[in-house]
Amino acid sequence: MTARTRHQRQGWQQRVAALGGVLALLCVVAPVAWADNEGLSKKELVAKIIKLQQPVIEGVAQNLVEQPAAQLLQQAGLALQARVPADKRDEVGKGIQADVKKYLDEAAPPAKERAMRLAPSTVGVVLEEKFSEEELRQLIAILESPVNRRLQELGGDMQRALSEKLITESRPEVEPKVRVLQQNLAKRLGADAPATSPAAKPVKPGGAVK
């Protein structure tokens, strides 16, 4: 057996051992979580799941608030290059960033609070209708497992890493098309820029305004 083969075999054995450890941990955690939730009613189980999913629900609200700001930032960036003298761009750009931050600081907290308030009558209704009590207990056991919590903690880092790379590699291709679109809209409207402001629309969690 060559050294390379031994190394590959050892790596495979380590991965198998790690997977076995994860499964063993889940086998320990699941019964404990199940016992803790055994006496809860269906509505109480749903309420607990909503609480466990609070970061995800608040993320939907955050993205809803961020989307129009991201669209406006994109338009402002193009206008900055086209209309503002080079020696003034840094100052104006910092002012724009400050305005966007103020908007997010003011708009995001109430949006998150509203999302959590609406969750029982939206997300909760779906959970209660589509899942049995047994399935809800199984779901809670999964959500409360240390492995899942670790995954959720790393979710933001993974999404940011992907978003930053995607933006960097997509910008050279996308920005010229955006400029052409804006120019075409401006011609149709007889104006220097599109007359309408971007409307907020629901998007998948993960987007962020830098």
C-alpha cells in the first residue's frame, strides 16, 4: 500500500468516524428533546418552533427592508460616477452610506418585530395544518440539536462569503446592462433617470446591504 493510498484511507476513516459521532450525538439529543416536549399541545409545539426559527423569520424582514436600499444604492452609485466630480465622490459616497445606514437602523427593528407578530398567523397556521404532533416534536428535536445550531450560526458567514464573491464576479457583466436599461428607460420617460422608486418585494433570506 502506497503512502498516498494510506493517507486517503485514513482520511476516509476519519470522515466516517466524524459522521458516526454526529449521528451518535443526534441519537442522544433527540430523545431528550422529545421528552422535554412530550407534554406540550400542538399549538405550544408550533409556538416553540416559531421561537426557534426567530433568526430566519427576522431575516425575511431584514431582506425585505434591505432590498429597496440595495436598489437605490445601485442607482446612486451609477449617478455618482456620471454626475459628481471625481474629487467630490468620496465625500458624497460616505454621505449616501450614512443615509442608508440610518434608514436600515430605523426600518429594520420594527419590521422584525412585525414579522414575529405575524408569524403565528402565517407560518404557525401552515405548521399546525401540515404537521402532526409527532412530526412537530421530531422537528423540534432537529432544530434544538447542537449540530443544527452550529449550522445556523455559520449560515450568515456562508451566505456573506457567497454574496461577496457573486457580486464581485457578476458586477462587470451586470452593471453595463443596468446602465443600458436605465438609459432606455430614461429615453422612454424623457428624463435623466427612471421616475419610479424601487418597490419592496419579498426575497429569499441572505441578501445584505453593505
